Amino acid sequence: MIKRAITPQLVRRLQDQKAIILMGPRQVGKTTLFKDILRDRQAVLWLSGDETDVRAIFSEASSSRLKALFGKNTIVVIDEAQRLDNVGVKLKLICDQIPEVKLLATGSSSFELANKISESLAGRKWEFLLYPLSFQELSDEYGLLEESRLLNHRLVFGSYPEVVTTPGDEVALLKEITDSALYKDILSHDGIKNSDKLERLLQALAYQIAGLVSYHELGQICGLDQKTVERYINILEQAYIVFRVSSFSANLRNELKKSRKVYFYDNGIRNTLIADFRPVETRTDIGQLWENYLMSERRKLLSSQERLAISRFWRTTQKQEIDLIEISDGRIDAFEFKWNPEAKPRGVTTFANAYPHSSFALVNPSNYIDFLMP
């Protein structure tokens, strides 16, 4: 398997008594990763919340019943733990009443798992997020030169593990992954009442990546009211399909203060939603694909390094803009993304004058490796 960047973090956390919660989209390799770090361990019990009998056992679980279920196993892994009723209470019961067991759990939708365990397991867990494969991970596996040669391919098909390791079958695999995420996780959520309108919303977001989004305009496109649009986007974010970035504002009166952009965690999922797998050379949306790719890859890099940074974008009413503003440890680092190396950014001078202690870098295909590698 392709080595995942967060593996050392997970291995280190195996040494204490806190539960390890690994979240992320379906089919990014959560189970495979746990199997990798536990491959030399003995007395490991694997359970799945997708299985009816497992859910039945946990539905009426007591500490005595769970001890009998676990037997002499000292490590218990619960896949798709969000499928269990009252999952936070059940996991807390294991941590409190069976401390000799090291608990590991995976979940593919944070609205079903993270929200239910945040209070129950406060101080008793380590949480990690597993993304689709990163540029760093793929470069470590295949070599920096080979991975850089595949940039155009990644911009179109993304980097889900099976998509990467099964060349030639990308479209069928992406359709299966997208359908699984939509119909098994998102459309089963209690808050979703209009599945056809949710699909239209996803397509509208796919067309608007890298641009400002308006909940009101999205509602008009999809036939939803503004509050429902915001709620649906929140669910999509918690299912690791999209993520939002807000605007940065501190000094200038003409800075946009309440705007937001929406990006997809994976370019392949985005292109599947609009059924567009044309090669990069023929696309009019290459600038959007490039920005989405860099934004999602940067999140993966910061996560693997355990770096805490606030991500924003900057724009004025005169449409001067910078794609990414990172705030960390008192620093303000600005990045502008251009697919065409000859393109000139707008707004750099204005931003530098307003924030004289900030740094700036232009990221294009000739230098993006420095932006995506530690």
C-alpha cells in the first residue's frame, strides 16, 4: 500500500489509553491504514458498524456484554462507527469501563460521528482526518519526477487511492465512489429532504469552485431557500465532499468581509458531478481546477505536519484578490495561484501596503512543488 503521511502520528498514539478516531470520506483507505499499523499486533478484534449483528449487539450493550464480546483482545477496531446507535455513549463506555482495551474507530461522516462523540469522549480521544492521497504521499511512492509528470492527470481524475492504483478505469471508479458518498452517507441523513435538489446544489458548487458563492443565488438555481442551502452545504462539508473558505479582512474598508468560497476535497469527485473528464489542454476551467487542486493539497500538507493555520482568501470591492491567506504564529502568508506562468496577479501591491509584514508567493506549474512539499 501507499504509505500515508499520518502513519507516524497514529503509531505514536497507540501507546496511550485514549481512543483513536480516524475520520474521512469513504474509500480513502481508513481501514487499510489501521490494518497497516496493526499488522504485527496480536489480539486485535475487528468490528463493522455496517453489519447488522454488530449494530444489534451494541444497541443493548453493557460493559459486561462488551467485555464478553471483546474476550482477550486488547485492541478493538470499529469500522464505520457512526452506524451504531448512541455511538458516543458506547465508545465512552468502552473507554471508561474497559480501559485495558485500546479502542480505534473509523467514520466517514462527521455529522454522524464527530458530533456524537465530542462531548462523550472529551479528553479520551485523538482525532485524525484521512484525505485522498496527497502530492507528498504520491511523490514518496512513485518519485517526485514521475508524480510531477502526472499533474494534468491528477487535475482531472483526482487522487483517491483506487483511482490512482487502477489506471484506465478512473471514470467508473469515480462514479462508484461518488454514488457511495451521496447515497450511502449524505442522502441517508435525516436533514436531507430533497435529494434531487441536493444533487443540483452539488453540480452548482462544482461549476462555481474558486469563485465567490452566494447562498441566495444557489437557492435560486436549486429551488431551495437560503437557510436550506447553508444547511445542505454544512452537511456536505461534514461528509468531506467540500470545504468552505471565508474572506480575510482586517484593515481596508473596501475588503469583502462576509464572502466565502467552496472547494472540493478531490478534483475527480468534482469532475464526476459535472461529467467532464476532458484533458487539461482542452478545458476552459483549468484555472478553477488548478486553484481547487492547490487548496485541497495544501490542507493535506498542513494536516500531515500537524500545523495549525487559518486559511482565508482576500478580495476587495474593486475585484483585487489573493487566492489564499494563511495566518499562523503571527505570520500572514499570501499565495496567488496561476495556471499560466505568464499571468500577472491583481492586488498584490494593495495587499502588501495594507499588510506590510506579510509575505507573498505566486504559485504556478513551474514552482508548485515547493508549495506542496514539507
